[in-house]
Amino acid sequence: MKWPLLAAALSTLLTAAFWTAVIHRQGSSLPSHSPLAAGQPRKSERPSPPPQPDPRIASWVRASLSIGEARDAAVAEMLASLHDPADRTTALDAFIQACRQQAKFDRAPFRPVLIDLLENPDPHLRALALQALYGLPADPADLPRFLKLADDAASEVREAVVLPLTRLAKRDLTGVHGDAILKILEATDKPSPNITVPLHYSEFSPALERRIAFLARDTIHSNDPDLTPHSLRRALTTQRIKGEICVDFLLEALDSRSIYDVVSDAAKTLAASAQRRTEQGLVAPGLGLEKKIADRALRAICDDRKSEWFLRSMRECLDGFGTLEHAEGLEEIAAYPAIGPREKAEVLEIASRIRDRLAGHSLPPLPTEP
């Protein structure tokens, strides 16, 4: 009885060994996508799902938005977790979300531990601590810390420090705050929105303005999403006091023939400056930029075949920045036989307003709608 059983077992082992050898030998000639190829997972092997967020984050944030004992207990748990290395990331995420949702609780006790985390060896924790500090009132004592972090080896940290720096500077980036941000921008050719968005509605030093214009110039003729074009251009179009570099950039953008948003943003920004609509910023005085803008606007009235909204913006530029020379140029345009009656009336109106403004007369705002 032993021999038949032994023979059957031996036959099974030899069969398995044979097919293993065949598969191993053929695997190298199989296509890389074949599940039989050596080292390739079978179709049944799927990647692991991404880790789910810690449920305590949603619980703490929800409780922090309430009142009473539930809120106080959640805040105490968040603060205690910041001191636990295993829970710091979870606590920081919850605190940042609670601040963004404007939860009402005493945030001052969080400040000491957040300041300590700025020195943590983990760059992700340093970046999260910077984001969390934005939920507390700005403190000028933080400036040396922020300036140091602007030179951090981790790009994540350098990006995170831009927002608190601009807030501390009250968006006046003409001094040391702007110098630190300039160094951050010089370290990258494709700044992320974490860097560019906080720069909106700020005032720049000439060096910082030059760097932003250099980075934004490629966006005039490109729709490359990696260039974050809208955010870069908006840093210039919303600049509080526009210098020569910014104005040259906007005038160059007027000649973009393929991207509507580029031309629209530039034209409306220059018109807003001419009409002193301060939400878009003003042109720096004493540099002759007003005449440069008016010259380009007059050329647009003469030569460009663009839409009505564009020509209306150019008329606003002439209305605010035009000189006697520009008024005479408009009157010459109005005398062209080919000009229509409506266009002639609009051109003569701007020429008249320029003369009245130069004579010191008070004028009502130019209507922005046709």
C-alpha cells in the first residue's frame, strides 16, 4: 500500500515543478503588462487605498464651532495633542481648519507650542506651524523667525512663510519682508500659488517687481498651467503702486493676440489706474508712465481693430493720462472721413475732457459702460 501512495505524491510534485519551470522560463518573453511576467502583480492585486483622515480632526473642528463644554473639551484635547509627537500633525490640521472656519475660542495658549514647532526637525511640521500661526494675531516679534525660515532648506517651509510675512508687513513689501520673499522667488522658476496669491494687493520694491514680472512674462503668450499664469499676473495687476517694470509688462500684455484674459486684465488695470479706481492700484508718479500709457492708448484708437470693451478701456486711459498732444491727436482721428458718427463723437468727447482737465475744470467720472 505504501508504494502506490508514494508514487502518486511523487507524480504530483514533479508536475508542479514542471509548470513552475515553464512559467519561469516564459515569463521573460511575456509583455510587461502580463500578470505572468516576473515581478508583475496580478489583476487581483490593487494598490492600497489612500489613508483616511483621522476622525478626530472633524470631531475637534465641529466641536470648536460650538459653545460650552464641548468646545472647551475639544480645544483642550487639541492643545494636549500638540505636545504628543504621535498626534501633532492631526492636532495642527484640526487647529488650522478650525481657524479657517473662524471658530471662536482662545487661541493664545497655542502660541508657545507653535513657536517651538518652528524649530522642529520635520519640515512638514514647521510648515504646518506657520500655517497655524496665521490663525493668531500678527506679532512683530515673529519677524526674525520668519526671516530665518525664508532661508529654510525645505521648499514647503519657504512657501508657507510667505503668507505670514505679507501680513506682518501689512502688504508693504518694499523692505526686509519683500527682500525675504524675493529670495524665495529667486529659488524657483515656477512659484506655486502658495507664494504668488499672498502677494496680491501689495506694494513691491523695484527688485521684487522685476522678479515677478520676469516670472509672469512667459504667461503672456502661454496657457501652460504649470506657470500659474493668472495668479502671477494678478500680483502685478493689483500692485498698489505700479512702477515702470509693471507698466511695461502691462503694455506688452496688450499685444497678446491669443489669450483673452491677458489683454482684458492689462487693459482694465491700466484704465482703472488712469481713472484712479484704487482697488487696482495706481501708477507711480514722476516717472513719465502716464504719457507712455496714453501714447499706447492713442495708437490703439488709431490702429487696433479690437472689441468695444478694449477701446473703451483705452479711452479711459486717455481721459485720465492724456496731454494736449493726445487731445490734438484725437481731434485728427475724428476728422478721418472713414470714421463713423458714433466713434467720432466718442473720440471728440475724450479730447474735450482732456482739455478741460488740463484747464483745471472738475469733471464727472467717465461712464464705464457703452
